[in-house]
Amino acid sequence: MTYEHIIDKNRCKGCGLCVAACPKNVLEISGEVNLKGYFPAYQARPEDCIFCAICATVCPDVAITINEIAGEAAGRGKRRG
């Protein structure tokens, strides 16, 4: 199964807590600046996600939501960042 992390780029401050907490190294810090001048997290490896939701739990900005990608969409490994 593949999971999609929806990260509110303009809410994320790029603190890196989610990146450090992820046991599968799914998330990374983006090289693109958001509207507030921060470098937000993004889902670098969606295929490695095990849906433990630790990233969403530790996020102090409540900027992460995780959804299951069903069927054909999972095979495409769609990246949002």
C-alpha cells in the first residue's frame, strides 16, 4: 500500500521533527521556500510509508495529513511537495 502525505506547505515551519521521527525516512525538507520564508517538509519516498503516523503526531504545526492511495494511483507514486 502507498500513502500520500498532505503537508500544508504554508503552515509547516520546516522544524524537521517529522523528518527525524519517521522510522522509514519518508519525509525530507524541501529546497523551496514557502510564503513565510520556511523550508517545509515533503514526502520524498511515499512507497516506504508504513502509516505509523508518527510524523503527524509530532508535528507542532498540525500540518500533516496522511491518506491511503488506492489502486492505480498507488502505482504512479505521485509526489506532492
